[in-house]
Amino acid sequence: MQGLLAWVPLLPLIGFLVLVAIPLFYRREPPEKIVTFIGVGSVGIAALITAIVAATVFWGNPAEVVYIRLWQWMLVDNLQLGFNFHIDWLTLVMLMIITGVGFLIHLYSAGYMREDSDFRRYFAYLNLFVCAMLILVMADNLVLLYLGWEGVGLCSYLLIGFWYKNPANGAAAQKAFIVTRIGDTAMAIGLFLLFFEFSTLNIPQLVSAAESSAVDPQVITIATLLLLGGAVGKSAQLPLQTWLPDAMAGPTPVSALIHAATMVTAGVYLIARMHPLYLLSETAMTAVAIVGALTLLLSGFSAIAQSDIKRVLAYSTISQIGYMFLALGVGAWSGAIFHLMTHAFFKALLFLSAGSVILSLHHEQNIFAMGGLFRKIPFTFICFTIGCACLAALPFTSGFYSKDHILLSAWEFHQGFNSFWLAGIVGALVTGIYSFRVLFMVFAGSEGSASLQCKDANTAVMTVPLTILAVLALFGGLLAPPLQAVFGVTPSEHHAAWVEGIAIAMPLIGLTIAWQLFKKEKKSGEQRSSIMQYWFSGWGFDWLYEHLLAKPFKALARLNHNDIIDSLYKGTAAFSQQLNSILSSSQNGQVRWYLVTFAAGSILFLALLVAL
Amino acid sequence: MNYVFYLTATIAVVSTTMVIFHRNAVHALLYLVTSLLSVAVIFYQFGAPLAAALEVIIYAGAIMVLIIFVIMMLNQGDSTVTQEQAWLQPTTWIGPALLSALLLIQLILLVSSGQISSTQTFHYIGPKQVGIALFSHYVLAVELASMLLLAGLVGAFHLARRRKIDTGDSGNAI
Amino acid sequence: MPFETAPGLEAGVLLASILFCLGLAGLMMRRNVIFMLMSVEVCTNAAALMFVVAGAHWGNADGQVMFIFVVTLAAAEVAIALALVLQFYHRKHTVDIDQLSELRG
């Protein structure tokens, strides 16, 4: 039964290979039904296997750990890496999210991407992504994790630039790839450092080695900060968050799967997985918390100012992952994973219903052109409302439970009032504002210019996943995973009622502010005050990086247009050519000339003898 | 006794100089024969009568005859003298002459800087000793020399043969 | 058996050097192949003289043995060279060595 888990990453890989290999056997493009069957089916079976194993092996056993040894991957001196999977409850939660939510999004994609000319390529990439993501979470050593890490990065790149005929999409894909590469480099250096210190990259061994042996805490701090760099890049946190809003250039289900539910949470998973190391370094913990707090505030405010429905959701994703980082930074490991799970549900739901809106409005994404859609596409409206309620953490939705957990943990961790808790509370208010603002802008009020052409584009394969996700988003708060065996039990302290009261009140205050904002914006149209414009541009980070890094680099590249290093080699070539022409002119076939040179040579040689 | 040596040496040098500067090939050849004969005399003075005899017979005799045959076969006539005059301008020969002079100076320097043995004794080596050395210690080299001569014979015959494309007036080669 | 009439070793070596340099000079300055051949003969002869002088100095028969080999070599060389000269003359109708070059260096 446990061995079945090895099939979980293998099935999407098989799906990918089959989809890629089809043109080798059939000249014609296969019908969409077959592609759907392979692409969705592979992930569906993987989800089924995960569910079965979870129900039979893990249910009721919080301490259960499954270890699957597949094969030796590499063996160099004392570096011993296996293709081995280590599955505990943390991994299982990730597995269920990836296969479960992934399956639903695959199913939805079959409807969303219908009649796209690259239907097969889309599902091939998607399957490859799921495979890489599963390897990432199941890996028992950091190098295998890195394989998955880079694999999902590649798929993210491929899918952002899926509609590659538009150069802007290609640029967005490159931006995502290059920015995450910065973080990945930091992470790779972190891996080197860890291996240098502990001579192992196997995660359980690494953890026990770090805890038992007396290692320089400085080294642990540096290594964990480097890993944080990788997590920051992948999870689009400050200061590497700029790629995620642009990544919305990809198809909407891709945004739901990769840029909301799974890949961007890989950083959270990494830190949660390596949490014993972080516990050894207070600096690293504080850094994680600061990154999370700053990110959730900055991107929350940016989300308020956006006019593109997908960019609102992108900024809100950054903000919510900021919450997870904040949770990690205050030691609320299970809270972070819990929020990761609920976020996967409601953010996937939001993205998919946003996809329905976009499809219904014939690829219109500007919320100022929408409005009054609640009458035209009521089903999508209900789904989107549920998603927004969860995102804003209205009481008794899943988002409420997980966010509440995080806020209370922040309160407890520093024994009372502190800046992290305050950031979380302000973030909750901002979340309420931007989530309801977008809800009102799209569905309420008078009809916008694009709303008139609205035609409900939902099909059965789209409504079914939306329904399931809506149910999960609403009641997912009851499914708190038993992670105490992985992270240890944190004693629950008693705290004042007003602390919880504020947490409940904040989204409601946000709702009312959002209504005021909506009325004002509906009147004024798409005009922004200077502060809103500043938020709209994502706090000017793009401008800053453009002028700080891209421009000087381009100037340097232009300076080195003729390649200074290359001229050395060109010079060598020219020199030998010159030498050749000189020497070949001496090869003139004149016997007497040869004799003269011969005599001159002898004279020189004898001169040496005489001189010596 | 050294007068004879210096006299012959002077003759050798002068006649050799004439060889390289003379314009008429046959005259130059005669000077060359003179030079070879004087070298033969020097051989004799150095106690090598066999070498002297061979120098006269083979060098001054056979080889020079060979060259004179070829000069006769080429049969270029009187025009060659004027042609040689045109070819042998001072501008042509001054460079090589300087180079050779430099080389000579260097050789003299090297020879004079060497350790000179105090006992200037020379030994008479007769034909008998040479013959014994030749056919005992150097017998293999003699065989090789015979092979070389054979190869020279075949090669000369092959090279000098007229090709069919060359429709010359005389059908005979060497 | 010492041989009293001989001049000094240096004198012999000097003569050989002078003859060799004269031959080399002739080789470099003449364009007529016949003259070049004669110059080569002068050079080989100088070398042979060197052998004999050295052999006499050391009281060794090897010098004259080498002389015999040098003469053999000269004979073979002259035979081949003259054959080449004949062929050259038949083809180019000249004895100018500079006309032989077909390279364009």
C-alpha cells in the first residue's frame, strides 16, 4: 500500500512523456478528448492513490512516516544521494494539495483551454509541473528537492510564456525565470555550505546532525538565510516579488495551480521542512518574520490599487504567502502549513472563477470594464464571493481559522503586543479592502463596457471543480492537519478576548471601507491619486530594479559590445595569420635564398658558440 | 718543408677562387681540377698517400670528366659567357661573399680558441692500414656505400632518360 | 710512425675552412647549375680534407676511410645531380636555378 506512493510522481511523468511522444506515432494532432483523458487522468489517478494511502496508512497515525527507496542517484566520495522519498504528514498535506487541487485545476483546464491550438502542449507542461512539484515535496535529500525545485521553475517559465507569440508573455516568462534564479543561486550556495559543514544533504540526517553536534551558530544562520533566499525567490517575497504579478501572462488555470496553490508555496514548504535548523538561529527566524510582515503589507496595499483582476489576485497571493512566512517566522509551523492548505483551496477557487469571468467576457481583464455581473453569471458570482470571504477571513470560513491561528501565534510568540502581530492585523484589514473591492467592482453596481457582451462560458468540467473547491474553501477550516508529530506540540496559551475580537472585526471594517472605495471609484473611473499610482506600480520595485540593475548591466553589455576577451583570441588568430604570410613568403622555391638563410643560421649558431 | 704546403695551399685557394668567379664553365672546371690536384699534394704531405692517389684518380679524373661530358652535352656555346657576366654582378655576389667571410672568421675564431696540442706529430698511414680498417671494422659501411652507388646508378639512368614528350634531336641519354 | 714533414694541424684545418667557405660562397652567388655543382664539389672536398688532416693528427686510419666514403658519396651525388641538370635543361632550356621555382611564396 505504501509502495503505491512511488506511483504518485511517476504517473504525471508518464502522462507528460506520452503527450510529448504522440507526434512520433501519429502524424495528426490527437483529438482533445484523448489528451484530456491522458493529461487529467494521470493526475486524477495520482490523487486517488494519495487519498487511498492517506486514508489507510496515515489516518489516525500522526507520527506515521513512509520511506521509499527507489534507486541510488549519485555517489561521489562521501556524497551519497538516493532517489528516495520521505513521506510524513507534512509531505502528505502537500501531496493532497498538489494532486487534489491539481486534479481539479486540470479538470477545469480541459474546459478553459478548449479549442486552443496547443491543447496537448499545455497538458504536457502541466503534467510535468505536477511531477516536479511532487518530487520537490517527497524528496528525502536536498539535492532531489532542488531537482524538483528547478523543474517547477522550468514549467513555470514554459507556462507563463505559453502563448509565446505575444512578446510581452515571453518577457514575463523570462523575468520570472531570471528573478527566481537569483534565489535559486542563493539556495544552491546554501546547500554547498550545509554539505561542507555536515557532509550530508539527507534531510533527516541533516536535522539530527545540526541538533546534536556543536556547530558554529553563525554557520547555521548563514545557511538558513541562504535557504531563505531561495524560498523568497520561489515564493515571490520581498525583495524578489516582482516576477509574480507579471507571471499572470500565462493561462488563468496555470496562475491558479502554479502561481497560487502550489509552486509559490514551495518556499514555505522548504522552510517548514528545514524548521529544526531555523529554530537554532534566532536571526534567521526574525528575518523570515520580517520578510513575511513587510511583504504582506506592501503587496496588500499594491493589490488595492490594481485594475487587472488577475493582478489583484497575484498581489493577494504574495500577501497571503507573506502571512505564511510571518507564521514561519514566529514558529507557527503548523499554522503556516494550515494557511498554505486553505489558501490553496480559496485562491485556486478565486483564480478559477476569475478565469470564468475572463472567459465569459472574451478575455477582458480590466475590472473597470466590468460590473453588475452577478445577474449574468450567478454561479461564478457565488464561487467568487466564497473565495473572497475566505481570503478576507470572514468568520467561519477556512481562511478565518488559519489566519486566526497565525495572528494568535504571533501574539503568543512575543508574549503580547508586538509589531508582527500589528502587521498581521493591518494586513487583515487591507486584505478585506482589496478582496471586497474587486468583488464589488466585478459583480456589483452598474454594468461596465465589457459586461454587455457577457456570455456564460462555464461548462460542466468547469463547474464541477469550482463547486468542489467552493465547498473545500468554506469547510476546509475543519480539516486542520495533524502536524504535531512533525513540528512538535506548541502549548496553547490563554489570551484576552479582545485580541480575537480585533481579528474578527478587521475584515468587516475592510468590507465597509471597500464599499466606500467602490462607490468612489465607480464614480471617478480609472483615475488614481499619486499614492494609489505608487501602489499600482508595486511600490516602484520594478522601476528600482530597472534602474539599479538592468540599466547598468545593459550599459556594461553595450560597452563590451565587441567582447574584450574575444578580441584576445581574434588577435591571436590575426597574429598567426600574419606570421603565416611572413613565413610563407620565405618559402619561395629559390634554392639560393634557402642557402642564404641556411648560411645565416649557421653563422648565428656559431656566433653563439663563439660567444660562449 | 712547410714551404711546399703553403705553396700548394695558396694554389688551392687561388684556383678555387677562380672556380667560383670564372665565367667560362670549362675554364672553371680546369681550375677546379688544379685545386683538387693541389689538395692531393697536401694529402700526401699529411702522410696519406692513398687519399692523394684516390683524389687524383676519382675526383680530378672521373668526376670532373663526368661534369665536362655534361657541359659538352648541354652545348650552350659562347652566349653562356656573356650570360654569366650578366648574372655575376657585384651586387649579386657581395652579399654571399660577406656571409661566407663572416662564417670563415667564426670558424677561425673557433679553431684558434681551441686547446692546441703541444705535440704536433703526424703519422704516416699507408694503404695497408686503410685497407685493413676498411674491410674489418667498416665492412658494413662499405656494403652500404656499394648500395649507394647502385642507387645512384639506377637513379641517374632513370632521371636522365628522355621522356616521350621531349622530342629532342638526340635520342641518347648518358 | 711519426711523419716529420707535415705542417701544423691548424694550417690544415684553416685551409679546409677557407675552401669550404669559398665553396659556400660560390654556391650562393652563382645561378648556373653547373657552377653550383662545382661549388658543391669544392665543399665536399674541403670536408674530405678535414677528415684526412684529423686522421693524420690522431694517427688513425679512420680519417682516410671516411675520405673514401666521401668520395663515393660525391660520385653518386654528381651522377644524380648531372642527370637532374640534363632533365632540367631539356624541360626549361635554361640552366638558371631561379627558373626552377614554381612556388608563389
